[in-house]
Amino acid sequence: MSPLGKYYVGAAVVAVLVFILPVPSLLAWLITIGALGAPVVAYFMLDESQRARLRRIRRRQIGR
């Protein structure tokens, strides 16, 4: 499984657990948005050379 796929599975598990457990609706949405937004925020915190390196690595994995 690709690293990106692992993030999707993890976010889906968190979303399902949050909506199954008896938590207030607003809190459930905030937790889900946080779980989905954390990787995006982490990506944008990288500087340009780190992003370029990450893109190169992803392209190599796609070509397998």
C-alpha cells in the first residue's frame, strides 16, 4: 500500500470512529477536518527543496 493510501485509510478509520462514538456533532466534524488537514498542513510546512525531493520520490514509486 502506498504511503498516501495509508493516510486515506487512517483518516477513514478516524472519521468512522468519531461518528460512531457519542460525541457532539460539531466536535466530530472538527476532529475529522483535523485528521484530514494534518498531512496537508505538514506538506505546506516543508520548504521548497524538501517538497521537490518528496515529489521526486513519489514519481519513482509511481513508475514501479
